[in-house]
Amino acid sequence: MGIVVDSFLLRRVYGQIIAPGNYLFLEAVAHSMTKTWDDVNEQAKADWKDDTTPFERVYEIVEQTHAGQSAAEIADRALVSEPTARRHCKSLVNTGFAEAEQDGQTTLYKRNSDRILMSRIRELCEEVDRPELLDSIKDMKAEIRRYEDRYDVVSPEELSQQLDADETEGWDDLTAWRTTRQNLAVAQAALAYDEASHQLAV
């Protein structure tokens, strides 16, 4: 039986950020580790807390929150007090990086997807030049074609209808396919943004 681990905390252990709601099947890794997963999670939390400010932790949590969460829920995940989480969430709402909605008497906070997407597109344009971006787009399109050919389907959603629950490799490929598709969309948007910026500058 596989071991389910908090994927957000694994970013501190393996140096990667994984979207919330996704979990890794890490049985092979688990057998090679001497610490228990509880030890790993606690160490990851301690490292994260040492390496970041309360605001940075709240921002990271909100940035990955698609469905609204209360200040108490965000505080628990960000390792801060509820008043601190609420204060920083309000700041994120005021600057446009988060949205707030009411659920009865409770205020729920979530990411402003449009604002975050534009920030990522701009960052990508600054960090990667046009030839690298074009090569990356080419590679991702080729990877998606390999998934289509391997499973004889045209989308991860179609693949999910064909997979059995115990087909671990297939589900791993499905997750990778979705991630590649998302990254491709961002890369293509960054390319279009770069082209538009140059045209407007002329």
C-alpha cells in the first residue's frame, strides 16, 4: 500500500512546489528513508518557518488556494496566528493578489488567478529569452504528442476515463500531462505577451 504525504510540505524536502490537492505516491522513496513521514513533515515545517517570514508563508498558501479558506485555515497551514493570517490576507486583497468572499459571517480568502497568472507571465518573459521560450514550447508540444500516441487519447480528461484505479504509471502520466499542458499555456501566453510588448514599443 502506498503512503500519502502532504505534497505542500514535500517542496521543502525535494525542492519542488506542488499544487495543493495533489498528492504523490511515494512508496519507493518511503522504503529508502530512515525517518518516518511525521519526522519529515515536522522538519519541513521547521525549515519553511526558518526560511520565510509570516507574510511570505501566508502569500504562498493563498497563492495556491483556489477555493476560499478562512483566516483560521490559512493560519494553520502557514504556521502563523489567526490575527496575523487575517491581517496579511487583507493586505493581499487590497493589492489585488487575493480575493475575499463572505460565507455567512466568515470571510474566505483565495488567490486572484488573473493577477497571479499575469505576474507569472511577466516573470517568465524576464527570466527566459525568446529562443529558449520557443524551444520550451516545442519540447512541451512533443511531450504532449507522446502522451496522445501512448494512450491513443487526445486529453488527460479522456485518459482518466480509461484508467483503472491501480494503474499507477498511467495516473502519474496523467498528472504530468496536465502539468505540461498548463505550463505550455503559460509559455504560449508569455510568448504572445512578449510579441505584443515589442509591437507596442515600436
